[in-house]
Amino acid sequence: MPAWSDLMASMGRQPRYTLMRGAARFAAVRQSVGWCRRWAHRAHLDPFLRQCEDSVSDSAFRALDRPAFVRELREQGIAMGLQLPASVVQQVRAFAQSHPCFADREPERGFHLPAREAAQAALGKPILVAQYFNTESQCEAVQRLSRDPVLLWIAGRYLESTPTFVGANLWWTFPVDASASDRDRHAHLFHRDVDDFRFFKFFFYLTDVQPGDGAHVCVAGSHRRPPMLRPGDRWNIRRYSDDEVTRCFAAERIVEICGPAGTGFAENTLCVHKGRTPTREPRLLLQLQYALFDYGVMHDRRPASTLRMLA
Ligand SMILES: O=C(O)CCC(=O)C(=O)O
Ligand SMILES: [Fe+2]
């Protein structure tokens, strides 16, 4: 199908999101919209931050050096150092054990974890990614995290605006021999996200992640310096091969993030990044996304009537 018909279909389904993706690939547009939003929210931001500060004792991340974290996120496009309490990891893991996840993030491809083999047989292919739906409304721990005062403070400071929570996403990545198209579709090839004029994501591992367990990989600093290998690459949104990324960036900038269950970090995924396809153990990841505007495309809400089980 030619690209223009994809674009027209996308305009029909999600006009605001499609227009934003066209415009926000230009740094000058991102900056201008960011400044306008900062100006529009100038009277609201400080009271919002103060409100977060007043509730820090309710946070799971009370001890975090918040200003240093935001500085790191600005400069490097990624900031490490979050750690979920063990009880929160346990609650999200318990949710994941007791609710169905959905292969390829498709609502009609549900299965419970013990039925993964049967689901693969029904689907006729290995399942690389399976995502939960309606996590915020069904998992209290996820809902609490999305409103955590320290995370909200970071979001407000970083976005320079009262932040909009645009979605929670919780998904498994399984160690399978996945097709090239599934690896592409599920962000296992290097890419940059253009999800809003300003946005970023918190990532939390709910399983131990060591090399081979599907670590997230990010090129620190690349939010300000996209790889420029082909004409138009400054603005293009495309996948990059590993070879292109190693040609463009020093090895020490390409960071593979490993850590025990509970490890968390924030990333402006305008940075070049990908998930590795696991070769050893499955990875369970929770992502919380904050932005200026909500286009309704990032959240995991699906009407119960649309959900179907594969196995
Ligand atoms: O699975 C991963 O680590 C990558 C996910 C990704 O590309 C994203 O959340 O934007
Ligand atoms: Fe991404």
C-alpha cells in the first residue's frame, strides 16, 4: 500500500495525532509548541509542583534527588536511579499472573500465562510481545504509581507544564525466534518516537533483566543528535540497523540497561532506542508516559466487549 494511503487512513482515524507527528519531527516546532505551552501554564506549574512536594511522603521514591534526576534527563535524554519497592513489584506481578495478556497487543488474542504454548499454537507463530489491557483501572499499584507525587513532580519540571498522563502500558517480551516483521513491529529495532511535542516515559522492570533477558537499549544524548545517514534523516521517522547506530555513536553512548526487578528509569524516547529480543528469560515491563497533550493513542484502555481469548 503506498505511503500516502496509510497517511490518509491515519488522518481519518487519528487526525490530531497524525498532524502532530508530521509537525513534531521538526525541532523548531517542538521548541515553539513547548514554549507556548510553558507560557500558557506559567501560573499553574509552580502550585502544581508545590502540591507534589507537599505529598512527597506518600511517594514510592521519597529519597530521590529530583532536581539532579531532571537535569540528567534533560542532558542525556535518560535518567537512571528509580527503584520500585518490593511490595509494588509483587502487586504488579500478581496482577500479571491473574489476568490475561494479549499477543501482539491485539484485543482478540488473549491468553493466560500458563496457556502461552496453546496460544502460540492457535496463532501459528511464536509470541514475541503480549500486553495487558485496562491496567490502570484493574491494578491499584499501577494507578498509584501513575499518580505518584515524585513522578508527577519530575514530569512537571521536565515538561515545563502541568503534565498530562497519557497512558500505562504493561507487557511481556518472550524469548522466541521472532520473525523480522514482529521484531520491527514491537520496537526491537532501533528507532525514535515522536509521540508529542514534549513527552517522556518512565520504565520499570518487573522481572530481573540481565544481558539476554530483553534489556532496553538507549543511545544517551541522541535526543539532541539524530543519526544522519541518509538525506532527510534529521526529520525522518524510521528504523535503524544496529550497524547504522554503531557507525553514528560512540560505543559508550549505547547503553544496555540491566538490573533486578524494580529497576526504573526515565527516558525521552526521542533518543534512539530499542528493546532487545530476549534469548534467556522473559521480561515484564511497565511503562508510564507523560506528555503535553493526550491524543488518546498511548493508553491501554480497551472495552471489555472487544476482548477475546485465543486459548
Ligand atoms: O521494549 C522496549 O524496551 C522498547 C520499547 C519502546 O520502544 C518504547 O517504549 O518506546
Ligand atoms: Fe519506542
